[in-house]
Amino acid sequence: MTLPRLRHLLTLDGLGEARLHALLDEAEAMLPHARGGTALRQVLAGRTVCNLFFENSTRTRSSFQLAAQRLGADVLNFDVGASSVKKGETALDTFRTLEAMGVEAFVVRHAEDGAVAALADAAGPGTALLNAGDGRSNHPTQGLLDMLTLRRHKGRDFSRLSVLVVGDVKHSRVARSDLQALRQLGCRDLRVCGPAALLPGPEVLEGCTVGQELDAMLEGVDVLMMLRLQRERMEEGLVPSLEAYFADYGLDARRLARAKPDAIVMHPGPMNRGVEIAAEVADGPRSVILEQVANGVAVRMAVLSHLLGA
């Protein structure tokens, strides 16, 4: 079955198992080219991609820039600090201005939920929008690169996996996208663990086993997805102290031993070492954190190529 091309990628919710695997297959094919080379430079030659980031980013922005360049696109990196946004211009007016200059694809990160979808609604017929993170709602390419990493280590059959997501799920757009993808890919044992104040509502946790005792939740899991404690998004008092958080929810070697012997450890970054994860685990043999970063370039190459119809 041939799936119709997506115009935008705003969320993973509702894409379905076939679409998700198709995008992951495209990314897998891009992997040999993600680290460099010129073999795919004609794929997006003459096309223009804008990284329109209203929030700071290291991994996502750099990854999208490299992905577009690997495909031969012209890349415009938008600097909010040096733009008319500082003079009061709205995100929509900024978007329309750049679109009028011939930008065909916008990679957008914004602090507000739904901001990228609002720009997509205003886009012209030849313009593609790619959500690089909006508020606490969605981060679809992070979800895809996590699924690619997981699939390369554990195979295509997600139904046999036990996956544990740990930490600040309430404020995490990564967790939302990962859970959306895992449900659609057929994962039957989805576990979520964190302090009650950092757990979201039941609509996010649909189909998940939820608990607050990390040691118990770790038993027999195949995959551990550790989340960053997003202090910039939370009200005061949700965590008594960083030391107390690590004592209850930090992943160290002792706790990791409760998981399956071949369990892998993931983290979307940036990591707070000694808060969510111990250095011995982050840098240990079970960690695939840097592999996630590397896979992100291939995933973003695949999505850009797909959205622009290359």
C-alpha cells in the first residue's frame, strides 16, 4: 500500500503503525549518509529550509541544519535575538515574511502549545511545517528518532517490549510523542514512573501502568527512557530538592541491575547528570544516548525529504 505524502509533520498522534514504520524505513535508508558525504546533495538542491526557533536548542536545531545540508538545501537559521520579534513582531508575521522570500519548509520550535499548528493553518499551499517542539505538546522527530534507536536494538516487533518512561512526564513533549508512537507501534507494556506532581493527566497516560516506586517499576524492562527535569517549565515546589529527586528517581548502576540484562538506556538530552541519571550509566555500555543523537540526523533527513516531495 502506498501512503499519501504528508504535507506537515505536527504530531505523531494518529499517523498509524504503517506510516510510522514507513518513516522509520526512510530514516534507516538515510543512515549511511547522515554522517557526511555528497551522495544525496541533489535531493533538496535549490530548496530552502528555515530553522525558525523561538526557543533555545542545541541538538534539535543543529541536527535539522545538518540534515538539510546533507540533502543539499539552502538553510536559513532564524535568530530571534536579532530579529523583529524583539520589536514586537508576531510569530505569524515573521513566518509570512520569510515565506514571501521563498522558504518552502519551516522547522519551528515554540514555547506555546499549538503554535506550530497555527502557523501550518496559515501556510501557503507549497509550504511545509515541521514541529521541532511546541510547549509541552509534541516533539515528533524526537519521537521518531527514539523509535528508530529502539527498533535498531530490539527489532520491529514492539508488542513484546516492556518500556519504562521515568521522570518529569508532565512537562515533557518528548514523553508525549514517545508514548503516542509506542502505542501505535503495538507496545503492550508501557510503564510510567515519576513523582505525583510531575505526572500528567489520564489522557496522556492512556494504556500505561503508572507508579511512583522506581525500583518496583524497573523489574524486567527492556527499555528505560529517562527524562530531563524541566525546571524552566514547572512551578516552584514540585521537587523538594535535586538530591531528593535523584535519590527517588535517578538511574544508577544499582537500579539498572533490576532491568533485563540487555536493557537499553535512553535520554533525549540535555542530561542533568546526578539528577536524572548517574554518569556511570549515561556513559556505560547500556546507554544509547549518543546513538539517539546520531539517528536524529537521519530521521530529520527522511522527514524533510518526505515533506518536500523529494
